[in-house]
Amino acid sequence: MGQPGLNRRQLLTVVGGLAVAGSFGFAALGTGADALASTARTRVRYWNLFSGGDGYNMIAMLDAFRKAHPDIDVKDSTLQWGNPFYTKLAMAAACNRAPDLGVMHMGRVTGFAPGRLLDAWDVGLLAKYGVRRQDYNPTLWKRGVIDGKLYALPLDIHVQLCFYRKDVLKKAGLLGADDRIVPVTSTDDWFGVLKEAQKATKKGLQTLGIHANDQNFMWWFFVAFYTQLGGTWFDDARAEVTFDTGKATQVLEFLRKHVTDGYSSAGAADAEQFINGAPFTWEGATSVTGPYTDSTGKPMLDGGGDLFLASHGRCIGPGGESTFRTHGETWLAYHYYDATDDGTPKLGLNELGWKDDWPELR
């Protein structure tokens, strides 16, 4: 993943505010106290929850925006994502200390807007600056509309793909004549593939990274598989619940089987295990079609991949990476076990830089 430009998501000024056209949702928070000491004509406080690759992208976008608009002072803050972020966002808005702009999952908008924690966007003003309804997926745009008013702009949407390593699958006899994975048309086929792949997997590695203890991945998977079975939530009038417990149980048993049969390990570093030889992993992606390559240009399907941070010296098993920016510098935060202190968990910090459009530790 190289350092992006601004061609995919454009930042633009909207009456001293910041709008991103581009599905996450961008929401205008209720008027908050201005905590910035700046001589800029316009000052904007912006909260987001982007880390990892998304964090790199957002930092690049903000840097480019500041360079193009020196008269606008943007104070961005990256917070821990999930419930802590939303709790702080709600409390800040309720106490009239909210940021001017914030990022939230579109599914959260309905909970914030009725409580008057969000300000509605001026659709006419957005159109003046090139942000138009017709340029968005209609379904995504509609999810930001509550009681006829637009409260969130779709920003970012990502698919979840199951990646596989050709080198491991070839060893397991699971590649077809077209050099792709053999056809999988049922759950029995799928678990048969996992069983054979497990035999060809290096000792100490799981067969499939499925983020078994991740609260976000799990409900994404549940919704996807439940709806694939024809499961519904409400009737057409949205008046009666139509949730099918039989289909829901079928999905939960399917997901559970990956762990109970030993193919997935709860708490494993899925992406890192995949890079080190695990045959399958589910990960987010920005394009369904790819191509996906490492920094040398080697396709991920052919065993490509970059090991960004490995055990070194007293630092054992680093993981849980996130990024933050302060005083014009970008830092990587992670946890590790200290080999010189009886394996005590500790926090690691390294400054991040870029080399040939790829992140590197300094």
C-alpha cells in the first residue's frame, strides 16, 4: 500500500468547515467551544478514529489540505475507535465542547441525530462546493438522512476479502488448472478445503484468520452470512420484526466451527500470520479487483507481503498497531512483551516515515 494522493478523496472547504467527498460518515457536530489558539481566519476541530493504513491516508489528506489552505487551521485528533470514541463524542457534544467535524460509522448516525448531537448539513451549500447527491451511491446517501435532513456524508466503504496464499494451497493440492483456488460451493466444500490446507500449514500458524475475537468483524460476518441465507430484520412496513433465529443459529454455528475445529485462533495476529505462511485470512481492501502487491511488486496471491514490524531485541510479539500525529510527526504505537522483564507487556513508540511511497520505522 503506497502513500496516496488526493485523487480518491478530495478535501474541500465548506464555510470554514471541512467536508470529505468520497463511506464511514462525516458528521457536523453540534457547535463546540473553540480550543484553538491560532491566528488563522478559520479554525476547525476535527475528530477521527483512523489508524493503520487509513491513518496514513488521512494524514496525507490533511497535510495536503493545510498546504492548499494556509488560512484554515485544522486541529485533528485521532482517538481510540469503537465505544470509547463514541462515548467521548456524545459527551463532548452534550456539553457543548464537540469538535466541528467528526467521523462515525453510518450505523451510528441514527443514534446521534435525534438527540440533537449533530447539526444537519446545508445540502444547497454542499452542492455549491461540488458535493452533490447524484455523485453518491443512493443507498449510502440515504443512510445519512434522518427525518428529511442530511446529517452525514458517506466517506469510506471497504469490502472484506478472503485472501489466500498460492504457495500453501499448491502444496495442499488446492489450486486448479487456472492457478486459482478450487471451486467452493458449499460449507462442506469450505471446511474440506480448510482441512487439507491445515495439513500444509507450518507448525504454529492458524489456517484461517477470521478475527475471531473482534467485535466489529464478527457482526459484519454475521450480517453478511445471515442475509445470504435470506434472513431479514423487519417487514416492508418496518413495523414487525422478522428476525429468523433458525438462520441466525446456522450462521453462528458456522462461524464457531472455525475455532472449535482448530482452523482459527481467537486473538491471533491474523495479517501477520498470513504474511508468515498461514494459508487464509480475511482482511479489508479498497478494491475488489486489486491488484494486491507488496513493496517489491510481488502479487499477494503468489506469496508476496512485507513484514513491517517483527520481534527484535527485547521486543517480542509486537502487535496492536495504531498511528497518531503530534507536532508535525507521525508515530506508530504498539504493544510488545519485554524479554528482559519476564515478558511484561509494554508500550512501544516509533516515529514513522516514508520511503519510496511505503511507510518505514525511523
